[in-house]
Amino acid sequence: MKKIILLILSSFFIVNFSFSQVVGSKFEKLTKLYNAQRYEDCLYKADNYTYKDKTRKEAEPYLYVAMCYYQLSLMNDPDVLEDYPKALKNAIKYLIKFKKKDKKDEYYTNNIDFVNKIANIILYQAKKHYKDKRYRKASSSYKQFSKLFPADDNIKFMTGTCYMLANNYSEGRTYISDAIVKLQDNYNKEKSLKNSKTLPILEDAFILYSNYLVNDEKIDSAQATISIAKDFFPNSGNIKIQYNVINKVK
């Protein structure tokens, strides 16, 4: 799995070990260590800041921890791989912690390139999970993405769909009902959907969820769901096919 992800990283992104330091940094020591590519030293110091009373509420050290873990995840050094087997997983974990700490958006928007970089990795992992029908893991990955982009209702709908397919009906219904209300409200106001980058995921989610409803013998709900999808995606061949198939079900 790790080898596959590293291959994806090299194809989606230019692997750059001098990825710029935190924009708007107030922690000069962390900036110097990071720019010197001393990622382990920077990681230890940044992590230490997350425990100190004076700095544990600061968002920036969490971002540096995430960035350092990410850089370590790209290395092929056997010693590094042995010492940091969960580097990428930790990069995601600490980036989510950073987002939670950055309540006033002192860093999030200014460092969105790095956030997007990690978000793309999360989406790749999530898609692989649901293609392999590992829906519980898929829902967890999509939920991670939602913590970085809480306003993305496309992903929330897919999260709910994966929960339903993983037999977690309570969480699934909560995510789906919340997302569909917001999606319809926005569509009625704007006659379009937000977050174009994740629209293909929403399209897949409608097909997955309507299939789930058909298999659960909830034909009326399946027809209502795919009708909404048809409005949202009037030019989608896949949605049209699904609409026709479901409406022929007796």
C-alpha cells in the first residue's frame, strides 16, 4: 500500500524536498530547521511545542509536525522507513489537528497548497478503499477530508453512503440527510453545485447509494435519489443510465 501511494505521489505531485516553510511563520527555529531539510529535528522541536503550556494552543507547530512527517514519508532511506512507518498517516492526523487549532485562520488559507496536497492523498486512499469495497475505511478517509474542508457537502454525501454500505446506518443517515438538504438548497439558489473538484465523487456517491437502496428493496427512495442526481448532473451518461435502470424496476 505504501509503495502504491508513493507512486501516486510522484505522478500527482512534483516531489520537492524543499517544499516551502509555513507561510506567515512565527516560529523562527522551526523555519530554519525545516529550510535546512533537518526534518527530524524540526519534527521533534515542533512536537515539543505542542506540549508546552505556552505554545500547545498555537496552530503552527502542528502544521510543522504534519509537514515534517510528510517529508519523511517521501524518503526511501531504510532507517527512516523503519523509524517512521506511519509517517504519512501521522502527517494527515496532525494536519487535521492543525485545522482544529487554527480557529482564526491565521495559517490555513495561506498554506492551502500543502493542505490540498494532503487532501488529494486522502481522496486517493478513500477511492481505493471504496473501489475495493472496504467501505468502513473509505468512510474514515472521507471523514478525514471533511475535517479539512468542512463545507464540502459532496464529500459528506459520499461519507454517508460509505457508512451505509458499511452497515453503520446511524452515521450514514446523519451524513446523507445533512448533505442532501444543503446540496439541494445550494442548487435551488445557484442552479449549480459547489466544489467542482469533488463533483465526480458526488456523482459516484449517487450511483452507489441508489444501488444500495435498490438492493435494500427501497425502490421509491432509490427513484427519488436518482431523480435528484439527474437534476444535479443533467449531462452525465452514467446518471442517465442509472435513472433508466432504476425506473424500470418493478
